Amino acid sequence: MAVSQQVFLRDAMRRLNLTRDVFAARVGVKRRALDTWLLPEGSQEFRSMPEVVLRFVTEIVENDTLLTKYAQSVQSGPLRDRIAVGGKHQLLSVEQFGRESVEELFRVADLMQPIARRQKVSRVLEGAVLGNLFFEASTRTRVSFGAAFCRLGGSVCDTTGFTFSSMAKGESIYDTSRVMSGYVDAMVIRHPEQGSVAEFARATNIPVVNGGDGAGEHPSQALLDLYTILTEFSRLGKLLDGAHIVMTGDLKYGRTVHSLLKLLALYRGLKFTLISPLGLEMPEEIIEHVAKLGNHVIEQSHDLADVKGADVIYATRVQKERFSDEQLEGYTAEFQVSKALIDQYCDENVIVMHPLPRDSREGAHDLSVDLNDDPRLAIFRQADNGIPVRMAIFAVLLGVENLVQHSMRDVTWNPPSHVGPDDAVFHGMY
């Protein structure tokens, strides 16, 4: 088998849109057996699936592909060409994706997992240089992009803030982009002004990735968020179609929820509950965009009690740095996703997410730290998923995704079995 057993089975379930329970029943095995086949090969409980199961699953997937080939015939050629913007291989908005293309990207991310988990290394981007241009404060996103590029064998040149850039001297976006294009092979841009990343992209033919533009979009964050939801749902035996998604906090300026809502709308029959303080509601144009994409239910609220029955709660920080003259009506200590709230209104399988960073200072009213030891809190698994997803983005935009599998070799150092001290319970399950 050209890919790992774990990747093969997860891809099959995603293509067939089946939960683990239904997939196990269709293959004719017990759920527990399937779970052991889905573990990484280095796990103590990993088991190889029988050859007859491999042949049977392959046949099921091939038959399903034949049945749907006419519906998908318009999507031909490399993924990077199908999501291109004006013929350029760039990632500026989640609107470049359909459901099939986003799930194809996630299949590439699945291939990246052994590298992201420090079990394998690859040098497919050896010699390539990334320009990580962050004109707005960032730690997590900037380092995540840099680490993803390095784990594929590339190298990174960083710049942060206006103070240390030539733009502080009056250089235009066009000039900056064109000059940097002569130095690097791809650029990630974060800028505080909405639409500015698209300006950078127009001035170059090298791949450009939108790392966040003001209150606009944050496509790579939304992609890793959706990847996290799908993998957490796989662990729990759920499907995304028909799920109840709650978004809370600053929905007006939170660019992560803008992009994520658009991506989630590619799925079927979702219920969205959008809970915010007065004045920080989701922009109307984004709600209209989602309403056009499918048969979804969209409810707006200012009461956190409306998290009741949620499958996913996505909390966001109130971004005061983007405010002009807003008054935070209703944003009090009670407006906080906490353990007490989750225990009161949600069940044991709810997934609690946050794009990070969260403001952990007293009185900030952000996602409560009292959930830190709660397995329903997925924020660190979510952040970890940024590496394989961003690796997949680079691999696709630079056209090397088909080289990764055969380029892998074992690491030469001794990585920890789990990155975080509390990760063991989820090892191999996401």
C-alpha cells in the first residue's frame, strides 16, 4: 500500500462520508478492530488490517468513485490549478475551495501527519525559501507557517512589524511584493488592512498565502479548524453534515470565524448559532453568503445559554485593537465560555475550540482556563493540526504533494511520544 494504513482508512471514510460505526458495519468488522487499524504504526495497540479487508475497502471506494465520476468530471487536473486565482497558485480566500477540493487538501494533510508528529522527515522543498512577512503581531501563526515549510526541507526568512520594514519608509505594497519575489519562492503575508494581501498577490507570480488581512479572512486558520472538526468527529463517530455549530465572541472583527463559516457552509444541513455581545454580530454579507450555499439554519443570539445542544463551540477573543467607537454592551464576566456553562448545557462529546491566542488575564472574559484539564477542550489539538494543514498548503501550491510519500525517511533523533503531557488519551485518534 503506497500510503499508510491510517491515511488509507481515513480517506476511505471521508470519501464515503461514513462514521466509524457505519464504516465498520459496512466492512463487516467490530468498531474496536477498526480503531486499532486507525492508530499510527508506532502505537502499542496498532494492528495491521487483513489483506482481504484492504481489497474490500479498495473495491468499495473504487465503486463509489465510478458512481460519482460524472458529477466530479469538471474537477480535473492538479489541485493547485483548480483553486488558482486568476491563473496564479495562491491562497487568498476560502472561497477558492469547494467541498471536494477542501477534502482533497485534507488527504494531503493526512499524508503529512508522520512528519508533523516527528516520526518522519522529508526534503521535498529543499532549496526553497519562504518569505514570512508579518506586518501585524503574531507568534503562533508565523511560527506555524515557518515550521511547516521547514519540515518539508525549506528555509524561512522572517520579518515582523512595520517598524522593521521598508514600508515604514513609504515603500508601496507593489514594490515590496515585487522585490521580495526576487528573493524568495513563496510568501505568507499578514497585514492589518483588509484587502492588502490581495495587493501583494497582484504584484507577483510566486505563491502567496493570506496569513490574515485585518478583519477580512484567515483561510489557513479556517482550513485547520475544519480539519480539526472533521478529525474530532471521526474520533467521536459523528458526521459533519447536520451538525450544530456555535460561534461565540467577537463575530464582527474575528476574521477566523468569517472564513470558517464560509467553509462549513460547504457541508449539508448545518445549524449555526452565532452568539456575540451587542454590536459585534457577524457581518450581514457573510451570513448572506452562507445562506446561498445550502439549506442551513442560522440563528443569532446574545445569550450564551443558546450553546445548548452544540456539537462544536468555537469561542473567539474580543479584538479591541480593531475597534473604532464600539461600546461593549453585554460583554461582562458572564459572557465567557467556561466549564460551568459547558457542564450545564452540553454533553460529554461537545468540542470546544478557539483560534488562539486567548486572553487568559483576569477580567478578559475569554475562553476560561478552568477547561484546561477537560478533554472536551480541543484548542491544543487544533493548534497542532496547523502544521500538517499548512504543510499541505505549501506542498499543493508548489506542486510537490505527490512526491512527499516517497521522500519520507525515519527521524534520527528521539522525539517524545506525546507533545503535551495530557495528550496521551488522544494519541493516534485525531
